[in-house]
Amino acid sequence: MIIISKYLVPKNYIGLTIYPFVFLKNKELKSDSYLLNHENIHLQQQKELFWVFFFVWYFAEYLVLLIKYKNHNKAYKNISFEKEAYQNEGNLNYLLDRKKYSFTKYIM
């Protein structure tokens, strides 16, 4: 389910996924197929890890990467969940063939 809210999406981001919702900063983004694919990849990751464990893993990995890189953007872009989503957002058939826990191929 897509919800439009400029207040729920953090500054400098255009989308946020918290299963089962995809929050977008504005309604025009609903037509961005790559963004929606990116967020749908996150929905699948969250389903696999029962969203609570997804967020524990996500923030733990982010903290380790932040210590490693000492840079928020670099740490964020290297989180395994983000790497999988960014590298496959342009493949609109990705979720049809994706194997469970595919994000593990992108860990550090």
C-alpha cells in the first residue's frame, strides 16, 4: 500500500518502506517504476526477515559501516539491503526470479 506523506519520509529521501507500507514524499513519485521496484525489493526483504529483524540487521549493519567509512552516505549505500535494491531497481522483473535472502550476496 502506497501512502503519500512528505512528513513521514526523512529529509533527503523520497521513499521509505515499512512493511506493508511504502511512503512516498509526493504523488508524482507513484509513476516512477524504478523507485517502486526499489521499494518493493525492500518489502520482500522485510517479509523474509519479519520486518523487526530486518530493521535490527539494517541499523546494525549501518552502524558497522558508519564506523568503517566515517561517512553517512557511503555507509547507507553499502548496506546489503540497499545494495541489492539499488543494483536491481532497473530490472523490473527482478522480483519474479529473486531467490530468498538474496541480500546476503551483498553483505560488505
